[in-house]
Amino acid sequence: MRAPVIDLQSHSTVSDGELPPAEVVRAAADAGVTTLALTDHDAVDGIPEASEAAREAGIALVPAAEISCIHSSIDDLHMLGYWIDIDAMRPICERAQHERVTRAREIVANLNSLGVEVDFDDAIAQAGDASSVGRPHIAKAAGTEPDEMSAFFEEYLVPGAKAFVSRRWPTANEAVHLIREAGGTPVLAHPFWDIDAPSEVAALIADLDLDGVEVFYPAHDRARTEFLLGVCSERGLAATGSSDFHGPHHKMFDRFGSYPTYDLGEPELPRRPE
């Protein structure tokens, strides 16, 4: 019997991934993953297709979504919701998608006012549909080449940059509540993504009613992984892990099983609400 391999964050073409949901599942199975979560941004439409593919591949699929939110300490935060009821989560995702479109229009308007020509319809075309449009699609619509993407984001699209527009809904605490209302388990995604100081990460975790933290992650070095494990142990939280798979051609998140553990432990599956 093969050892269990947990990978609890992945994305399909339903949001900003490169592969359809079923192909994401098959890629995970081929990589030896035994428990997978498809966590499209503010979307659950890919879960039924992924569930059928998971049954065929003989792996377990956790119904999930990654909710974009804000906090007083950070403008761009992601909350993972596992074991969610799809029907209960769908209205939440629909509102979040509406907020996403409104924000994208504002960012495009800001870029145009700065002399960066972007057509909103081109950004939609990059995304595939309006509900999944985001900053990477806007950058591509502006003609940004892959090797220029980081510099473009730094100048225009990160918090504090020239064209950045913050999310307005939901707050992180609201996201936690909404996930629980949908029968799910809230877990903070990649906490060091936009925060550098461990003390600030610890304060953020303490401020939220979480069930887990994404500890094992490709961008987390040994010190950050060890720190997060300590926080989870102290607070009784599940220490989850993921490769944040976006597709085989993604610059950073191109393969399953890419998160290092540094021999500090193994990712946990967050509890399923009773």
C-alpha cells in the first residue's frame, strides 16, 4: 500500500489554473497524490467534474474553495475552506466574483489613467470568463511578457502600487464565518505570502477563528515552516500543506508534491465538521 500523499491546494481553468478540473485530478494521481483539494479562487463549479475524476483515479477529493478576503493588517489574504457544501458556498462565490469584476474594472481604469493601455475585454479573454478575472489576466492584457510580470506587479498591482485597488468584501473574519456557515473548515493559506515578520503572522492567526494553517508550502523555508508548526501546536490547529498547483507551465506552481517538509513532519488533513 502506498503512503498517503496529501495536497490541499490546486487550481483549474475554473479560476486561474491551466488545466480543466478533471485533468488537474489526473495530474495529481499521476504524481502519487492520494488526497487532493481543488481550491479554485472564489469558485466551486469545478468540484463535480473533479469528484468524478477522483473516483475514476482512485483518490480522495476534499470539496474546497479559496476565498479572497481582506484584513486590517493586509489587503490581499486567502482563506481556504475545506469540506464545504457546494450549494451553500455557491452564493458566496457569486458575490465574490461580482466583487472581483468590479475591482478588475477599477484596476484597468487606473492603469489607463496612468498611460498603460489595457482593454477590459482583453483581460476577460485572458481569464476565459469575467467571473475569474484577476490581476495576472490584467497584466497579460497589458502586453506584459512572462519575464516582466514580477516587475509589472511591483509597479502597478501589489498593495501600495500605482494601480492597486483593495478588495472590499469579505473581511477575513467574515470569510471564516461564511466557510463555517457552508459547513466547512477554515484554514489560512500561505501566511507568509504577503507578510514577512513572524510576529505579524502570529498576530494574524491569533485574530482569526481558524481550524488550520497552511504550513508546508513551496515558498516556505525551513525557519518559516518550523515557526508555523510551533504556532499550530500551541493553538491546536491542523498543519496543512500544498503545492498550490496551477498547471504544468506555471512559473512557480507547476507540479504536485513540491512542498518541502524539511523532515519536520507531514501535512495534516483538517478535521471534517460533524
